[in-house]
Amino acid sequence: MRNVYRVLWQVLPLTLFIVSSAFTQNGVSRIDTLNARHGGPGGSYGFYFASCWGYVAPDGHEYALLGAHSGTSIIDLDVVPIREVAYIPGVNSEWKEIKTWGHCAYVVSEGNQGVQIINLSQLPDTAWLLRSITSIGGKNVTRNHTVTVADGYLYLNGSANATPGGTIILSLADPENPTYVGSYAPVYFHDTYVRNDTLYGAALSGGIYIASLANKAAPQTITQVTYTGSGTHNVWATKDARYMLTSDEVGTTAKNMKVWDLQNLPTVTQQVPFTFSPTTVIHNVHVRGDYVYVAHYKSGVFVGDVHNPLAIASAGTFNTYTGGGTSASYAGAWGVYPYFPSGKWIASDTQTGLHVFTFTGLAPRTRSPLLLPLDGDSLDFGSPEMFQWRSAAVQADDPHYYQVHIWGPGVDTLLRARDSSLAVTSLSGLQIGQSYHWHVWIRDEFTSVSSQDTSQFVCTGPISDVTTDLGTPAEFQLVQNYPNPFNPNTVIRYQLPTSSRVVLKVYNLIGKEVATLVDEAKPAGSQDVQFDAQSLSSGVYFYTLRAGGLQATRKMVLMK
């Protein structure tokens, strides 16, 4: 029987301090804090806590995940005061890093615990350890320094067995069962950031690597950036990816945030760095919108205004550090997570635990009430039908996108939109007289929240087996294949806003490629692809579309 921890919140024999009154320092307000220690202090630096990350349930409920010395603490942020609702034991280690995808959390450590996969789907009642992976795709992943998640892929960084310690790439098509895709290991990577099939790697004394992940089985280096005394610990890109921000934890260079111009790749130009604190060491930087959120060890946390990356300004700070630890440099704020839709953001401190903040430049999102069609409307799709909802946030300030989810007899599809409306034509599989449900997902790099409500409409016709072409689509879309399930033929439709090189492939459940349907340049517009699965056995398959730096994956079922 597999080893499963189901640990409910309880009063534990540990040090526990709760403060729930708001306190403000220089534009940043702390609204709550929790110091719930599990083991420690660590033997190297006297740490009780490591990194933090966030999880947002589909209904918008928000949780913090905090790396403790002996495991992972899961904290409910939607109660006052905040409280721990689950604890997942792990190895004793001062290094723990956490990321989330779907309903799962992935925890890694330098303490040889492998990759812990935690099921978060039943929070706040319980969470449990599904499994720990120590080997995958022939790679030993017992020890990893950090972990990155992006677009349905997991990146294990600084893995002791990805010689010389680069990153191992896993597919999260099934979040509970990652599959090996490839690796990229020109040097040791202390941390990575991935967006739109581009990897930014922090390589300590090796500087920074930028690589293309268009083919994740064989990533290709775009450029390497070196500089005197480098100790590149962490890297992030601005919202438009024109600039890169890095932190230097070690090395002889100044311990500040460095700014790099990426507009003429492969040439990268260093700009004037920004110093948040001249007396303490910078650790992690994360960008949301036009602000960078910084964990700065013994100076606590900072917020920087990067509307103009060439003229960064301090926007707020809060010192979480109150003493402790055994190092002159390394104690205090370890990590930050600024991606909660509510406008809250969190930080972890190695001595004082979890801190919850608000910041005037981070406005909360709404959960997009549905506007049109009205609940119960009849739609004939003789011309495009307009689906509308209320905007969740100001796009320029808080980048996000929407997915319209329509489902019912013969249809289960997601249609991507940037704005708060979408013209929908007759969808493959619609049936006259049948009722269909729809709602909207509000998504960004790390979170996915459903709209407040779900509406219904009745299809009154006309219907067709393919979507009517309305010209150049506004968004990149991969439509659900039809029919699905199928035997043995089905149609896959995709839409391109601009001409692009397109790669459309089919994979089985273990991530093995079984068919390449498209691998060539295609014009903007809608395209249909026939897939004949006569030679394949019954089962679940995934098809992945890559075009113009974007990627989408859907599941289909072959039933013979």
C-alpha cells in the first residue's frame, strides 16, 4: 500500500505565535503573520523556515505553502487569524522550495527527499502526500536545489544527477504523475524562470543562460551572459520580457538587483543596477505587473517600481527579520509570492515564519461576473454569438487572460480571450435543443480561478461539424478534438493570430510521441487537421500545439 499522509490541522507541541493586527512600514502593510515551527534550527545557518509559494483553489480560496525545517506547512489565508490546516512531513533540511500546478504541490530539497507531490484538492479539510519521486526517466532526482513550474511543465534545478547540475524537465499533463521530457545542463543552475518556451537560468559564477525550449527534449542555448564576480542566484523577466532582473547572493559582485536589456537577443546589455539595501544580501526577485517583489534577507522585503526598468524606484518595504540565525549574512526573508488574486502577497522569513502583506500598487481582481448570454438564453449561432463577462483587473497593471469554458452534450472546450468578450461561432459537436453550460476562467502564469457564476444556454441551431471561419482570430487557440471519444478518426482544430511555425504532436500517457501531425509554417487563421489513430491501441492520448512561442495541450480518448 502506498504511503499516504492525511494530516489535519491540530494544536501541535511546537512554538506558535500569531499576530493578526495590521502594521505598516513604508507603503507595505502586514496584515497577519504565523510562526509555526516544525523542527529546527538547521545546523548550517540556524534556519527554521525556507521558501514559500501559494495555491489558489478554483473557487478563489487562497493558501500559503511554507517550507519548514522538517516538512511543508499549509496555511489558510482566508481566515482571521491565518492558521495552519495541514502539515506534510519531509526530511530535516534548511533548504525547501515549492511550486504548484493544478491541484498539486511539488516540494524539493537539498536534503535528499526527492520530489514530494502533495494533493491539495481537498483543502481546507486535508492535504496529503501522494508520493515522493527519486528517479524518473533514468534520472536520479533525489536532491534538487529549486523547482520551477510553467505552462504545464516542471523544472528541477540544481539536480545533483543532471550533470553538471542543470535542470530536468517533466511534463505535468497529469499533475499527479509527471513524465520525463528532457534536460538542459550546460552548467549548474541554482534557479530558473520559464515563460513562453524561453528559459532564463541563474548559474551563480556562470552568470545567466537564456535558452529556447521550443523542443523541450533538446533545449538550445540562445546566449550566455557573464560578468565579473557573478553569483547569480535568481532571475525573472519583466511583464513584456524586454528586460531581465537578477539577484546576486554570492560572488564578489555587489549584492544588488541587476537589470539586463533583452531587446536585441542574442546580445544582452547590462543597465544600471538597483540597490535596495547596501548592507544586506539580496535573495529572490519576482515580478507581477509593473512591480518587483524582493526577499532581501536581514532587510526583510522590498517592492520596487519597474514601470521604467531604466529608472527603478523603491515603492515599499517591511523588515520581517527580528534576529536569530548563525550567519552574518544569511537569515531573514527567504522568499516572496505576489500572485494571489485577492491582492495579498506573502513572504517567508527563516526565523519568524510566514508574513501576509498588502501593497497599494497591487489591486485585487474580481471573479468576473458573467454578462452575456443571459442564463437560459437561446443561441442559434447563425451569426457569431457574443460571450461577455466583467473584467477581472486592469490588463496593463495586472496581466492575465481568460478562457471561456463551454460544455454539454458533444462539447467540452476552452476558448482563450485577452479581453472580456469573445465572439463564438458554431462549435463542433453542438446539438440542437440541448442545454450547455459556460463560465470563465481567469488565469495568469501561476493561478487559475473560476468566475463567480455558471450560466446555461440552449442551442437552437444551425450546427456544423467544424467551426465557421471568421477570418484572423484574435487569440492563439487549440480546440477540443471532435468527436471525442473517437474511433479511429477525429478532427483537431487550432487558430493562429499571426503566421507561425506550427508543431502539432500526439503523445501517449507516458509522454512518448506517437504522431507528428504538423511541423511547418502556417498562415494566420483557423486550421483543421485529420488524425487517423488506426495503428494505435485504445486509451488516453494528449495532443500538444506549439506556435509563436505559445503552447497548449488537450486530452483525447481513443475507444476501439
